Amino acid sequence: SSDNVNFRVHKSILAMVSPFFKDLLSLPQPFHSEFVNGLPVVQFSESSELLKCLLSILYPVHTVMPNSFDKVLYFLATCQW
């Protein structure tokens, strides 16, 4: 996230529920890819709050929604990729 919060997720779940993640995760990784605790890192410019909302919709967990109108608009714009 843009505020340096990491999320541990499963590639298979993200690829199953999102064509965007399926395509992203199928791309070859650069030789000097970043790793944290032995796991590959994919950088996003969005905040951890927005990514948490997005992941809660994609993942089979309790959904978390943004708490302001501006954040909802930003969230919806991000979902239109």
C-alpha cells in the first residue's frame, strides 16, 4: 500500500475472483523482485484503508466499507480498472 502496510493474500483466491489479479499474478516477476518473509510483494499506490476494503470484497471475509463519501468515490474509481 502507499502507506507501507502489507497484506498477506492467496494468489489462487485473488486470481479466482478477479480478472485483474489473475492477469497481474500471471506476469513474470522481475529478477530483482521485492520479498518480505520470503513472499513476493506487489506494490500498489492505493492506501491500506482502500486495499482493505477491496480485499474484504474479494476475499471470503466480513466486508469493510469506506467511512466517508470521498473515500467511497475513490474506492469505486479504483474498482473500475
